[in-house]
Amino acid sequence: MAQRYYGAKDLATIEKFNRELLGEPSKGDCGIIDQYVILYRTSVYETETNMYGEASDGKVYKQGVKLPCVVDAEDFDFQYTEFGPDNKQNVSFAFQRAYLVEVDLRPDIGDILKWNEGYFEVNTYNENQLIGGNPDNSHSIVVSAHLVRTPTTNLEEYRGF
């Protein structure tokens, strides 16, 4: 696709500025924004399923990975029921696509993200922030997640890149 208003040099500059903002955990760089999540991927092969294809004893997760991102969290929503108080929160996590491609990792629906001492399960996955409207220049991956109770199955300490 012809690039009328931007070129490869412009795209490289955008990526460079975003790396400075978010930082790179692999180099020990915290960046200006300095927000991280720990991503726990579902281990499909280690999770035992029943005859309906559901996780019988709970999901098993791979070792966590620390990733830089931008977080947009809604306020807590406390609900009081006959069983006591319960809190809910929806959060949006935005990751730089180029960094995720570099570390060969991306969040997916059903994965767990640890942020702000809470665990969030990924609901949706969007990759529609296109630079110049060009589908070949996808800039970010944004996932929406909801607060879940602390998972009890196989959450190992994270590893850094």
C-alpha cells in the first residue's frame, strides 16, 4: 500500500518514542510510564479436561512474564449480597505490538494478568490501532479484562526478558 503521508522513517520514530515511554524489561529499563503487568498464559496441554472439554480441576498456567503496558482502570464496583460484599473492576491493558512480536508473546482470551495486587482475566482482544489506516502497520494490542478471585492453580513467579 502506498504511504503518502508517512514513511518507514516515521514509523521507526514512533516505535522509538513508544519504547522510551514504556521501557524494556529485558534491558532493565523502566521507561517513563513505568507500568507493568505479569501475564500468565493458560497451559492448554497441562490442563486436564472432562468429557465436555471443560477444565476439570481448574486451569494450569505457564510461568508469568513481566510486560510493559498502559493501564486504564475503571473504579471498583462494590456489591453487597446475602453472601457479603463483592467487588468488580474492569480494566483495559494496552501493549505495544512491536515489543510483543519481539518477545514472541501476546495475551489471549482466558489468560490472567496480575496488576495492582489483583488478578484479571482477559475478556476481549483488539488489534485495530492502525497507523495511517494501513493494516500492515498495527501499532498496539489492547485487551479488556475483569477482576477475578485469586487463582489457586499453578501461578509461578514471573520471569523477565
